[in-house]
Amino acid sequence: MKRFVYQRNLDSCQERSQTAKHEERIEERILEWIGVLSVYDVWESQKEWISMTTRRAPRAAPATRDTVKYATPALDKGLDILEFLAHDPAGATKSQLARELNRTVSEIFRMLLCLERRGYIAQVAEDRYSLTLKLFKLVQEHPPTERLIADALPIMQRLAHEIYQSCHMGVIETDRVVILAQVNGPSNQGFYVKLGSTVDLMDSSSGYVILAHQDAAQRSRVIADWSGETGKRPPRDLTAHLHRLRKSGYERRASYLVKGVINISFPIFDDRGWPLGALTVPYIEHHKASCLESGVTKALRKAAAEITAAIGGKPPTPARPGQK
């Protein structure tokens, strides 16, 4: 019996010894890989430092009190990549992203793998990455936006066929107007704004119409966001211009971006009477027009009111608090 116990203890000791040796070998391999990765990171950082010292300085995101207090580095890196690619239609390589975002190539590489796996970006040419349409699809699937588009499209389609002009619906997103819905006219010739495109807030009739019907506090916040994003000052006549739009109820003027196009834009309101978006027709005069500009304006006013009613909205009251 004693020999049996002694043998079991001996076997147990040998097993523990073998396990310990195995664990030591694993630790050695891990340390070897850590060393390899460290050397790789140092080498990549050194290459990026050389690249940055011979090219223009990278743009760094402005630090705020909230980002320092509640830091989420991985999320910040992913969002930085998405925002950078959103402003670069041609896409960017790993080294370009690393240089512009002041990150190492290895950091960017890990983020790119994750974003590509989730479908937010795709490799378009060689090692260049570009945004997919997933973000746009997510915006459209957001319940308020989805309902707005679903209710507006039938009305917009009827309007476009009635006036033989294209029309589009836009909303304000930070410093830009985003085109959420667009319908072409039935004619062979015409002008239209691309679905999903964005326009600077101060270059958009839709943006001015929405601003004009916001209350003073909300309008101030939107203008402050625009100035913060663009680094520009608002136009000198902005206050007077918005007052005229608020008084007339719509915008009618030559396009800010395209010659020969007259933008006619009416606001769309939510259930509180606040402007949710704007319905716009980029009007082009045809030689054999079946609907003149006056008729287009009348039909557009009616369509904007119908979309407002379809989403359960209501026009604002003249004595709305805070309106100036």
C-alpha cells in the first residue's frame, strides 16, 4: 500500500513537472512573439516618424474635457478612420491614414480589419480602403428617418411627374445638408441632386429654409456647429436673409452652386411645429414647359404640406416662443 501511494505521488510530481515545463515553453513562445511585435511596432513607428518629418504635419482631433475624462481610444481610432474616409472619395491606404491621423500603421491595420469585417469599409484598389454604403443604410433604417422617407417618397414621385422636374428632400446634419430622398422628373432632360450627397449648410437652399424656421436657441447651436466644423464665419446678411425666408415661408433664388438653376424650397415640420427637413425643386426652365415656375411653386408648397401631414406634423404658429 505504501509503495502504491509513493508511486502515485511520484507520478503526480512527474506530471506537474511536465506541465510546468510545458507552461514555461508556452511563456517563452509568448515572450518571443511579444518581442517580435514590439520590434515591429518600433520599426513601424520609426518609419512613420520619418514620413511625418518629411511631409506636412498630421491633423490632430481637438481635445475636449469629455474625451480626456472618458477616454475610449479604440472607438476614437475607428471613428477617426470613418470620418476621414467620408471626406476622401478616392479612399486611402494604411500609411496615409496613419500619417493623417497620427497613428502607427499597426494601429490602423487592426482597425481596418475590424471595420472591413463589419462591412463599414472595403478594399477598392490594391491597398486602398473606402467607405461602403452601410452607414447610409443605417441612417435610413433609423425609425424617424425611415418613416419620413417612406411617407415622403409617394408624394415626391407624384410631384415630380406633375411638374416635370426633379425634387429632393434634405435634413441638417451638423454642418451639412444630407439628401435623404430624391426623385427624377419624367422628362429626358433635367437636373437632379444625387441621393445621399451632402452640401455645405451655407450653400444650400434647404439649409437656409430649415434654419429660418428654427427657434433662436436651436438656430444658434446649428450655426455654432457649422462654424466649429468649417472654421468660417456666417454670412453677414444671414439674419436678414433668414428673416425674409421666415416671413415668406420658403426660399426662391438662384442656385448657390450651379448656374441656370433656380432653387425653390419649402420646410417640412414635425408634430411640434419644428422644421424637420426641406423639400426642394432645382427648377430649370424648359422651352416647352408644361408647368411654369409659378405652378411649380404652388405644387411644391402643397407637397411639403402633405408630407408634414403624413408624418403627423403641423405648421408652426406665428407666436411660437423663442422665435425671432
